[in-house]
Amino acid sequence: MSKQFFYERYVAFSDTDAMGVVHHANYLRFCEEARVAWMRATNLTKIHYPVSENVLAVLHHQVWHLKPARFEDLVRVELQVRSQRLKIQFQYVMFIGTERIAEAETLHIPLNKNLRPVRHAPELLNQMEKESWTETWLSNS
Amino acid sequence: MSKQFFYERYVAFSDTDAMGVVHHANYLRFCEEARVAWMRATNLTKIHYPVSENVLAVLHHQVWHLKPARFEDLVRVELQVRSQRLKIQFQYVMFIGTERIAEAETLHIPLNKNLRPVRHAPELLNQMEKESWTETWLSNS
Amino acid sequence: MSKQFFYERYVAFSDTDAMGVVHHANYLRFCEEARVAWMRATNLTKIHYPVSENVLAVLHHQVWHLKPARFEDLVRVELQVRSQRLKIQFQYVMFIGTERIAEAETLHIPLNKNLRPVRHAPELLNQMEKESWTETWLSNS
Amino acid sequence: MSKQFFYERYVAFSDTDAMGVVHHANYLRFCEEARVAWMRATNLTKIHYPVSENVLAVLHHQVWHLKPARFEDLVRVELQVRSQRLKIQFQYVMFIGTERIAEAETLHIPLNKNLRPVRHAPELLNQMEKESWTETWLSNS
């Protein structure tokens, strides 16, 4: 059994909207925070802006909403990651307690500060070899 | 030739991030603003919160990023919409001038204030019959 | 009677929070949008990023909340502006219809792309001479 | 010497703008998160939405910006709080390392779900008696 990387944070009041739940666009901020936490945990922040001049730009993203999240809910974001040729793909499952509230997917390419595509940093490719990927991890994919 | 509904607005400084471009999550706000502008133009705001107690909640959303957008760019969002049984699907193409910068898709269901599914308002179903849909409108779908 | 500059826009759903009203931090986005609209109207966007490399950075801001604003309210932001030595001060009064819902104030200095202070552009100083200022315009000041 | 309450979090990429620094409006989200963390630490979340129907609505807020903050900076928010008759006043000092980057102040009143003023919860008043306040804590006040 693999240890899934996860990131946790409370839903902020500013994350909510007039439906009383987290606004759908803010799930992408949860994903971004989880992605950066993963880079921190795997010692990869050094290959990314601001330490490096390169960024992992977002080409595509999608989110499936299963259950609402409310102010002060503790959201746990689990993620998995793999490389696909020049692209990096992340998948996310979000939980409140044991309940699956959302799933998401983001696709990235490395760009330099002029927004031109660059090669992957060797450290990122090395890390990719250590990561496991489960095809059927998302219930919606 | 059909008249595509569109919504236009300038990129705000607060929409940008440290890459100097619009943060990816903010494209969903552009889509939402376009959707609401469409409801205003088709006289459908009356079936939605706050006039009604119901909302068109977001079940799924995805965005494809083609070109970056910067502060003060004038973004034009075109949209098409159709009903799929109990769901409403919107597709969006975003332009700066004549350049296609992003495409997006959102899927909705009507919920009441307790977040329970409800039937579509008759006015929405009537409007759906007037809307045209082009299967191949998005280049990525 | 002076012609006060104003900027109008609808409250977006993403502007609201779980109280059902516009989240307090978003009033600063309304002010920023009004400020940029004023720069556009006075032909000053050319002295600001991205046309120029300089920005009008925010040193201080404050907002007084008088009445709530809700989704789909049309908010009108009036502003006045003056220079104070090296600083530029804006004041804002926000209305829904004829009702005053908020007042705000922001203080700015011009910075270059390395975030170093620079002199004001002559075009900005010229414009400042045309602007009128009413000391008692804000009810809270 | 009193133990100042503090809250820490990394600057997210979505917090930044095209100047490469945290957008000024986002400091209010840092303050809100610190305020909620303080309520959690003092066992006061029970007097606030969503456990209670009441909220501590924001009447006024201001922020003084001293130094910029960038993506991945660890921001430490210290706060102090006191009651002023029917209002609650918070002050915040924000640090990166030992460097003071911003100061802020927010003023609140308790409102019920219909946005009508209500009395302070006894638990909040009890907590206020335990809090210390330093008049000269903010360098700008």
C-alpha cells in the first residue's frame, strides 16, 4: 500500500459564496496549494519560480464536484502525479473526513519567464520515477 | 450565420498572477460573468437566486488554455448552451481580438436553497429551445 | 456642479460570501477597477504597466462598509484623486442606486519594475491639475 | 511579556499579481484566516457561523503596506483584539522572518443571519477580558 501525499487546510470564509459553500473556482486554489506542498515535500521548489525562472504553467484543468464544502470544513487534498512526454499531469481527490467531495485534474508544461516551453528539470524527472499512478483513482475518469 | 452571444470585459490587475498573466482559476470567473450576462440578456435572472431561491450549481468545469491574457486585455467570451436531461451545459470560447485564448465547459443542475435538486424552470426550458448548439465549436472537444 | 468620474459593474456571484453579501476584500477590487477605468478615461494607461514598466503601487487602503451589496446589484463607484507630494490619493464612494453602501481610500506611489520609487509621469501630474478635490466628500473622514 | 497569538501560512501563487508580489486585497484574507485561527484557538468558533447563526461582520478595515511579499514566503500574522462597546477591534502585524511587511486593522460588529446587530456572545466578552492590548503596537497608528 502506497502512502498518498496529502495536503490539508480549513475552508476560509473568503472561499465561500452566497450559496453558503465553497465557490467552484476556489477548488483550483486548493489544488494549487496541494501541488506546491507536494513540491515542497519532494524538494522540488528549487526548480520553480521564484528560485528558478521557470514555472509549471497550466494547460488544462477540470474539477468534478460531488458534495459541497462549507466554512471551517477541514479539506484534505490527496494527489498523484505522472509525466506524459513533455507534460505533467496531476490528479486530486478532495475529502472532508472520509467523504469524497471533489475530484480534479490539471495538466502542466514547464515555461521560462518569457512563457516559452523548456525541458523538464532533471530533478522533476527523477521524482516522477518514484511516483506511483493508479489509472482508476478518480471515480469520474 | 447565427449570432453568438458574447460578453466582454477588461482583464483586471487582480486577475493576474506573478507570471504576469491571468491566473488559471480566474477564467472560471470570466465564464460565470458571461453566463450571468446571458441570463440577463435572455430575461432569465428571475429564475435564479436572489430573485428565485434556486441556483444553477456547478457539477463539473474544465478550461483549456491556448494563449495567455494580460492586464488590460479586452477579453471577449462567446458561449453556447443546451440542456441535457436534468443538466445544463455551457461551452465558452474566449478571444483577445481575433485570437482564441481559451475554451471552457461547465455543467450545471438547478438546486434549491437547501442544495436539493429541483426541476428546471419552464422559462429556462423555453429558452433552451431557441438556443443553437454546434457540436464541433470547441477545438479541443 | 462638477462631473464626478464613475465606474459601474454588476456584483458577480464569485464576489459574494456565505453571508450572502459581497466579501469585504472584494471592495478593493471594485476600487481598482474604477481606478483603472479612470486611467483609461484620462488617457493615462500609457504611463502604467504593461505599456510602461511602472506601476502605481498601493501603500495604504481602507474601506468603510455602510450597507451590504448582493449578487446582481449594480454598483456605481465614484472617485476623486489628488497628488500629495510623491503620493497619489484616491477616494471612492460606492452606491447601489442612490444609496451609499461604502467609502474607501487608497494611497499610491509610482514604482518601477524592480519595485523602486520613481518620479511621477508628467502626464499624471498634468491630469492632477485638472482634478477637483472635495475635502468633506467622504462622510467618515 | 505576553505571548502574542500568531498564524502562519505560505504565500500561494494565486495570492500574487503581475507585479510579482501579493495583491494588496489578499492581505485581508491573511487577516481573516488569522482571526479565524484565533477563534479556533480560543474556542470561540461555536459563537460564529456556521455553528451559531451569527457572524462578526466587518465595518471597517485598513492595511499599511511596508514591504512586498512573494510566492512561497512564509507570512506570520500576529494579532491583538479588544472590545469597544458594541464593536470588536483587531490589529495585525505581518512578518516575513523578522521583517515587518504590513500592518492592518479591522473593526467588527456581531450580526444575525438577517444582518441585524445582536449582542456579543458572553464567551466572546469573557475572552476579551483575558486579552491584552498595546496602544502603540502598530507603528502607523
